[in-house]
Amino acid sequence: MTFAVRIVEYQKNTMLSICDADLLGKKIIQDDLTMNISENYYGERFVERDEAEDLLKHSSIINMVGEETVSLSIDLGIASKNGVKVISGIPFLIVFKM
């Protein structure tokens, strides 16, 4: 599985935006909510699973979209199923590590 990622360093924190690569460029719409999974926000570069795991483990703030991405973060113990929101069938989650 390939993931699209963008990393931003801010005040000693690493913010990771990560999504399933096949979602890049798609628009998700549910009721009054529209979410653009844009290349500008998520598509700085592509990584494979091993690097995605490392980035998820070492980032302070994570914005993630997609079944594979969210499942990986849950498997790693970074996220909980309870926090996952589903928008038009696509899981979405933001994690802030303390």
C-alpha cells in the first residue's frame, strides 16, 4: 500500500497529513460537509507502509484519511476506533499526541 504524505515542522512539533494514495485529489461530500483530499495538503510525496509507520509513530499531530491509513494507526496503537469519523464511507481522524 502506498500513502500520500505531507510533513510540517512547527514549534518543535511534527504535523503529518497522510492519506491512502488512491484518495488523493478526490472530493468527499456528505450532507453539508465537503472535504477535499488535495494534492497540496496531502500529496507532498508518496511513501510505502514501513515509512508510513515510522512517520505515524514519530509525529505529534496527525491528520489522516482513508481505510488503510486509519487502520494502520489503530494497529500501531496511535488511534482508537472511537475517535474515527466516517464521511461518505471514508474514515477520517485527527490525533494530537501529548
